Amino acid sequence: MRRLGSELTTVATDNIPFTPETLAARWQCSAQHIRDLINRKKLRCFRVGRLYRIPYDAVIDIENGEAAEVAKPTNPPDVRVVSVPQTL
């Protein structure tokens, strides 16, 4: 509990977002593995400046096996390889 003015308030910790480091400690893996999951769109996150934050509900979804890939494209873009002539 935290005292604000003359009243006591309870600070809810259930919905505080994780950092890659705190989630890595919870899952017993490296923080780099967490960042890799984020980069591969396997773990939902948001950014605060340059910092990653992982929402509590995203962690619970994965732990319960309910998470799907994040940002899965509906129609993948048509990719073509084109050769570009080099000029010297």
C-alpha cells in the first residue's frame, strides 16, 4: 500500500507491463530471447521511447497457449527480385 496524502491506496501490480529483463526472469530465459520474440512478431509489445514494454495480458495469453502471431499479414505482398545493372 502507498500513502497518498491522508489516505492509503493499494497499487495494483497485476497489470504492470514487463520489461524484456523482468519477463526473461519470469520465463527463465535471456532478455535477448524476449527481444527476438518481439522482433519475430511472436510477442506483443509497445514502446516507450526506445524501450520495449510487454503488456501483462500478452504474457498471460502466451502462458495459457492462447496467443497467435502478432501482425500476421492477410495478403502477403508480392515480392519480385530484380537485377540492377552496376555502373562504374
